[in-house]
Amino acid sequence: MNHVILLMKKEWMYLFKCLKSTWIISLLFMTIFCVLSPQMYLIASIIVPYFLIYGVMAHEENSHSNALNYTLPVSRKEVVLSKYLLGLIYSLVVGVVVTIVVNLGINMQKSYIEVFQTIGKMNVFITLVGSSLLYIALIIPIILKFGCIKMRMVMLLIYALLFGVSSVAMNIIKEAMNIPIEMKDTLTTIKISPSVGIGILGIILIGYVVSYFISRRIMETKQIVE
């Protein structure tokens, strides 16, 4: 576990020493998305952790410093584990920040406030974190298999899909709230149990673990000279 912690520290060193623009842009994106519209909350919770993970992996690939990992006294599974632990940490931190923004109701219409009250604070947090973890679980094996450079066009398509899905989902929710006042009063008294969100998060975490083993398998069969 000490090796994993050291690998995580190495990534943070890259971020704060060599890739200052990466985390600065990530913070700007999160701030802009959170202030711009509630439709962007989900995007912020997904994109920011991804930027931090992808930024370091792309830097390692471009500078060929990823080959250094093979010369260190660490196993390949520890290298992979460090990526997934960092993804979990980033997702939790960003999820907390965005949930706080939701609770503050910054630039939020009354209909959105009612929706988030119905969903519940815990379920909002779980949705944000779970979505981020799901995205990371999808992209890390792909990046390890094909490389960061080759995946740029795919990532652009995924960005467009994320924006589309998030906008459509929030519009559907907003339209659903445009119901007669009698029904709305009843609806806003309904609270979704946190156990629902916890159950969904449990399923996502299982997928996250499965993704880790897939990535580990990819790393174990990867050629040292790339």
C-alpha cells in the first residue's frame, strides 16, 4: 500500500509542478458549470475528475515517463490501483463541492430547487459521485488499451453525449415539474429514500472494481517498450 500512496503522490506532483494548467482549468470548468446552470452540475462532477486523471496519463504518454513506472519497484497492479483510488478521491471531493452548490441554490430556479429537494441531498451526492465513478471506470481501461492520443476523438464524442444527456434529463425534470399546483404540492412532499441511491452506488462500485481488474489485466499484458 505504501507504493500505491507514493504513486498517488507522484501524480499530484505532476499536477502541481508540471501540469498546473490542468487543475486550474478543471477548477475553472467546475466554477463555470456550477454557476452557469443546474443542467451543468452532472457534467461538472464527471468532467473535472476525468480531466485530472486524463491530464496526468496524457502527460506520461507524451513524455514517455509512463515507462518509468516499469522501472520502479512497484507492481503493475499497484500502478492501476493508484489511478482508481485517485479517481475515487477526485469524484468524492468534486461531488461534495457540487452538492454544496446545489444546497446553496446558486442561480437556481424554484422548479430545480423543488426537484433536488424531492431527490434528497444524499441522493444528489450519490448521483454525482456515482456518475463520475462510472465514467472513470469506462475510460481508464480504454486509455490503457489504446492510449490517450488515439482516444481524443472518442473523448470529444463522449463530451457531446454528456452535454446532450444532461440537458435532456434536466429539461425532462423541469417539464415534469410544470404540473397543476395541487399535484405539485403532493409531489414536493415525497422524499426519495437514500437507500435507493446507496443501492445504485453499490452497483456502480461493483462495476468500478470490475473495471479495475480489466485495467489490471491490460497492464499485465502490456509491452514494456511502447
